[in-house]
Amino acid sequence: MKRFADLIDRLSCESGRNARLRMLRDYFATTPDPDRGYALAALTGDLSFANAKPALIRQMISARTDPTLFAMSYDYVGDLSETAALLWPDAGAGTRNDLSLTAVVETMTAALRPQMADLLASWLDDLDETGRWALLKLVTGSFRIGISARLTRTALAQYGNRDVEEIEAVWHGLTPPYLPLFAWLEGRGPRPKPQHLAPFRSPMLAQPINETELRQLNPPDFVAEWKWDGIRVQAALGTGGDGAPIARLWSRSGEDISAAFPDLIAELTGKAHFEGAIDGELLVVQNGAVQSFNVLQQRLNRKTASSKLQAQYPAHIRAWDALALNGEDLAPLPWTERREHLENLVSRLNSPRISLSPLVPFASWDELAAARGAPAATDLGVDAAAVEGCMLKRRDSPYISGRPKGPWFKWKRDPHLIDAVLMYAQRGHGKRSSFHSDFTFGVWRTGDDGARVLTPVGKAYFGFTDEELGQLDRFVRANTINRFGPVREVTHTAAHGLVLEIAFEGLRRSPRHKSGVAMRFPRIHRIRWDKPPGEADELATLEKLLAAD
Amino acid sequence: MAQRRASPDQDLPDNILPEQDNSGRRPMTGRRAADLLTITPQGLYCPAGDFHIDPLRPVARALVTHGHADHARAGHGRVLATAETLAIMGVRYGDNFAGSSQTASPGVSLAIGNATVTFFPAGHVLGSAQILIEARDVAGRLTRLVASGDYKREADPTCAAFELVPCDIFITEATFALPIFRHPPADAEIARLLQSLRLFPERAHLLGAYALGKAQRLIALLRAAGYDAPIYMHGAMEKITALYQGFGVELGDVRPVPPREGRGGGDLPGAIVLCPPGALQDRWSRRFADPVHGLASGWMRTRARARQRGVELPLVISDHAGWPDLCRTVVETGAEEIRITHGQEDALAHWCATRGLTALPLHLLGYGDDDAAAAEEAVTDAAAIGAAP
């Protein structure tokens, strides 16, 4: 328990990806089975204890503290687990450094609800503060330390000298404490067999490409599809031991997102059931028209979906690849053969929720460039709003997990550009902690009194080179007019200030922002040292873009 | 350092209890305390001896508990403090930091006006003291009041240990007066630092610490843990550290950060570098090899605070008493009246009330605004020695 507590304690304050990976690798390398397997499960969200809940923690700590002091402390700390860990009476603190994570997990799994309070109390009495905090985080199941399941598996892959895709391919048949997995990674055992009935397959990803690079390629070797602006999804279907159909929706990184899309799952386990897996884009389709990413967002980052939400924003799969069918692995086949399987399948399913991603016909790169530049002018019609460029796939390419160089390219549409004025800057984290690297920028708006004022429209913290970051940092330090804690206000008048050319992917209305708009994926495209701030763009320019979307 | 023999003060007018007038004084609420100590815009004031304790602005006569910038200020007429505190003030403000200065020897009583004062070790930093004031109250009873300044009760190899002084009225700080502030053993925190050095042997470990007290204690703790490599420090800490060594505190091989080589980062891989907290995110820090940012402070007890400061390696090491020690000390002094100067006054006052003790917050402003004070201290130190910030 102590090692695990120290690990998550250290991870909770670390923001650098490489440092986090190193801490995780070090933990896997130096911690014995089965402790490390349970730690892995805790970090990937694969542990939960039905009989231990946050309300229990609150009840237990309230019974042991003065209510006024508890209220003052909770108010100061702001996190229940941490407050309870800090406040817990220190009877034998630190005397149980030998308590193992395995003992905690296995005992809690077996414990009945009425036993839970006494069990937790006996551990809390004996652990030190970090140990208590880790235990309570384990109980509530929400670490909130910024470590994703994917990052954890990446560390595991590095530890075992494998690609993370190889881990993901076997992950979903395994259960804590993952003894066969560690045995395989350490060369002591065979590769675990994927046992999931609707397993995740690590997806094939595309390389970005620009027009110059594109023109080095031979058009007849490739097919083009639209690049849909939704989220990548893999639908895996199978049959359970009891003969019941099974369907799972997997995200690009292998998270099971089925629970958020009951409408699709009902279709895939019902009328549109098949044996196999398809790859595609998850979109919202209303009255036959594909909606923009802004609309799709209503369905994202949710654990469930109400029936009202399902009716208002129906989920849909635009399929572009078939990975397996009726027990046959299609991945080694060339794209042309997989496409044939896919077309047959989609037409056979005849489902309003599954459609084929159409091909974009072209004979030359010029023709494709024209289609990419004006998708609405093709036969896409209204669906053009949900397109963010083109995908290029080699006709002869098999389906290869990971991001192989050569077979697949994404040729995204050009971003929107706007000239904005730097208004505020904030220090970054980790390596960037001595640099002002988070920049808030604004555009001009005419106030009620007729005067032009800047209104903030977004924040960007990448897009620049290290050298440019140094220049921006110097500018911020030399032109600070105000400080609010870690934030500096920078000169921004019509005559003095710095213009930043901001690139962004899209815009949506946002009542949460003062300007009324929010940008998607904003980044600094160019620093306009030459341009006076008075000549930067107006809010009206952005509003026109909203209307056009 | 000018040392004067302890003598009753002859220059001041007879000490008559000042009337509560419109001079800005307000009595300390409460019974016997009001007769011994009042609050003026300059800070705590003892009418019987006509002196201030740790005044924030220049006064004719100041008794100073310890050398931190929010307690020891320049420009007073006369200053009475321990030899170490006077030396620290000399380093910070120059030899003319006061009109004159007088050394208080721990445990030796001095008569000042109608009061008798005695300094006792407070265990906070080198030279830190509690001040016992003995005087008669309005009713003619002899009353003992202890102004404890800042104190801690944990062992600290760099300063004299706290001595418990029984009294009627105890004035305590409350910097960490919430039950969540139980400082862990300092050696366990040092072990975490050493563990991080093992995990990241190619990275410089940049450790923020107050220049006076915390920095030297960290070095002494590292030495006690067997770490004998050179320890590097920011220019703002050098003079104070040399002063500690001059007072006989063993710190081993301590070096200034060497001049920068070239423009790229990468200096001092695998070394421990101490700096004022304000320098952690300063441009100065760019020169080091992919630094791990640490900070040693009682405030690191909560993770949100550590993350807010961008600290990757928070070390919970404090020179102030934590909650259990504050509560214990209040009780052990036997005081019947408790006054709370700065920090989380309300929580400690509430706890005292549940134990049947009279405790009132004084709402003194200007002391121990934690991070702000640390930043100010770094700047003060840097300015004092002319170092680049």
C-alpha cells in the first residue's frame, strides 16, 4: 500500500508526460505481483467496490471530528478524501507500512456493506496520511490525478518493450491482477489470448500530409474518402455463451463507450447484428443530415444518455472499414477487398444508423484539391458541414494497427485564421514553468459608447517554436501592465501590443464566454510583430463565420 | 556587533499606563492581558515597558523575536534581540539597521521600565525567541505574559529547541492552526527527496525554501540522512547561510551556483539546488538540467496548493508548529488567557473554547502572509546582497 500511495502521490503533482511514464515504469519494475496488477487496475479504472462509497467516508470522518473544525478544514482543502485523510485521528499512523495493496483490494471486494466501515477504520487508523489518502481514493474510484488508462498502458508497454497497440489488443480479455500479462511482458509466459467476445482491435491511424507532399504520390494508387468531423469509433459484435448478441463501442484509445450510446447498441444487438467488427466515425444524424461536431458534443463525455437526448441527437456510424466478419480476420486483406466486404455488409444490414462513408472520385490531385476546397459543391450537400478534409488510403494496404508511414494520410482542410491581440499571459507547467506560455487573446468590438474595445475570445498554448516561446516570454515580461496572481495583463491598445495570427478548427456559440463564441483547437499560427493591434480582426468577423457554419 | 550590558532604561519617561486615547491604540480585549499589552498601528505594545514587539513600522524601542522580514524590520530607535537575530538583521539591512542594538541572552532577565523581560528559545529559526514579560496589572498582581513569536517544537539541528515557559497569558501564532496541518516527520520527507534523486539522476532538483532557516535546516537534514554531495544555493541565500556556519551550524559542502556556461539549459544534473520560493519559476531556473521543482513548506500539506504553485515534489517541512503542537503548547503553558496573532485564528480559538480556555484572535495584519511573505523575503534578501533576482 505504501508503494502505491507514494506512486499516486508523486503522480498527482507531476505534469510532465515523460516523468509520469518513468514513475509508472519504475513502479511496475520494482513492485511484485499481484500488487502491481491491482495498481494497474486502479489506474485504468478497472477496480470498483460495490460496498464502499463516498457517503460512507463522510459519515466516518464526521463521527470522529468536531463539526466546526471539519467544516473549516473541508472548506480549506476542497476534496473530501484528502480532508478525511488529513483529519483522521493519527492513532498508530504509519505503523502498517506492510499492509499490501492486494490485501486491501481482495478484502474490500469480499466485504459486505455492514462490515465496510469497521474495515476501513482499522486501516485508516494504521496508515499514514498518504496511505489514507490513497485508500480513500481507491474507495471512491476517482483519482483525478490526470493519469489516463492509455498513459498507464503506454507505461506498461514501455516496461515490456512492446507497442501500446499490442497491449490494447489483449487488454480487454484480462482481469486484475493481470498475472499472465506481466508474465508475457517479462518473457516468462505466452502472449495472453484476447478473450473478449467483442474485443477492441487497436486502430490504424493516418499520417498528416500537405499538398506539396501529396503531389509526390501517384493518384491511381489511392482512394479518397471524406474526413468526417466526429469521433473515431469501432463497433465490435459477437455472441455470448448464452447465445445473446453482444455489441461494444470502443473509442480510438480502447475505452468502452457503449454505455453512452444505448441507441446504437440496441440497433447493433438487434436488427443490425452481425459477427465481426467495423471501423468508422460516430456522428449525429438528424433527418438524414450529418450534424457538425458542435451538435455531436451534446452526446460526448457522458456516462449515459437520456431517452430525450437519444431522440434529439440520434447517434450514427459512418463506416469506412471492416476488420472482421463471421470469424474471419480481414485486416491482412488489401483495402479493396475489405471495402467490398464492408459494402456488402452495410447494404445487407440496411440500418438507418449505419451508413457507408462515400468515396470521393478524383483523377488528379487538382481534382481532389477542388473537392476538398468546396465539399458543399460535391454531391455531399448539407453533409459538407461535417467534413474536415480528405482521407487518402492506398488501395493495396492491409489494416495495420498504429500509425504506419505510407498507407493512410489525412489531408485536413485549412484552418480558419484570425488576427487577434495578446491580452493576458500565464506561466506554463513543468518544463515551461519559467515561461509565459498560455496566451489569452482578443478581438475588437464596438462598445455601447461607440468606443472600440478588445474582448477576449480564446486561449492558446501551442503552435509556436521554442525560440518563439522565448520571444513571446520576453515580450510579456517587458510589456506587463498588471498582475493577477499567476496571470499577467499585457499592453493591448490600438497602438501598442502584439498581434497573434490564430488558427482554429471551428467556432461555436458559448454563453459561458464573454464574447459569446468559443474556438475549437486554437493555436498560434504566426506572430505578427509587424502588425499594429488596431488592425487586428473584429468580433463581427467571427460572428459571420458562425452564421456560415 | 555592538553589545551592550543589560541595564534598566533611564532615557524613557516614567511608565504610566497610557490612557486609551485617540492615538490609535486599542486595548487587547480581555481581562489581565489588556494591562500588559495593547495594539497600536505599529503592532503589539507593552505600556509598562514602553516598547513594541516585532513592530511593523519604525518605533522608539523594539523587542524582536526573530530575523524573518515580517518580524524584524529596519529603522527602529533601539532594538533588543538575541545575538543571532541582531546578526541576521545586520546582514539583511546593513550595520545601521537601528539607532542602537542590545543583545538579549536567553534566560537572562532585563528590567525595562516597569516590566521585566526574558528571552527564551522558540525553536523556529536560528536566534528565534519567545519573550516573557512580567509586570503588575492594574490590580497590582504580578502577571506573566509570553509573546511567542513564531515557534515549533520539532527537533531542528540548526537552532536551539523551544522551551516551555509557564505563564498567565500566552500569545501564540496560528499559521497552521487547522487540524489538517499535522507535519509528518521531516526525515521521511527528506527520504522522498532522495528517492526522487534516484529516480531522476540526470535532473537537477531545484528546491524552494525560505532563505532564513528553512534552507539551512534542509541542508542539515540532508547531511543527517547521509547525503554528502555538494549542495548548491541561489545567491540570495549565501550570506545568511554563511552566518549560520559562523554560529557553528555544520552544513558540509555548500556552494554557490557556479556561473552559467553558455545559453542552453543543462547545468548541475543530479544536484540539489536551493533557492527562494520566488526563484523556482523564475528565468534563473532555466539554466538547470530539466529541473524537478520542489518546495519545502508546511503549505505543501494540501495537494491543491502544491499543484497551484506548479510544484512537482512538495516536501511538507515546516518551521511553524502544526496543529497538535499548537494545541499542546497552549495547554502546557498553563495560561488562562490565550491571544492569537496571525494565521487561522478562528479554528484555534474554537478549539480553545471547547477546552474551556479564553482565546481571542488579535487580527494583526502584516505577519506571515505565507507565500507573499516568502516572495517578499526573497526580494528583500536579493536586494540586501545585490544579487540578481
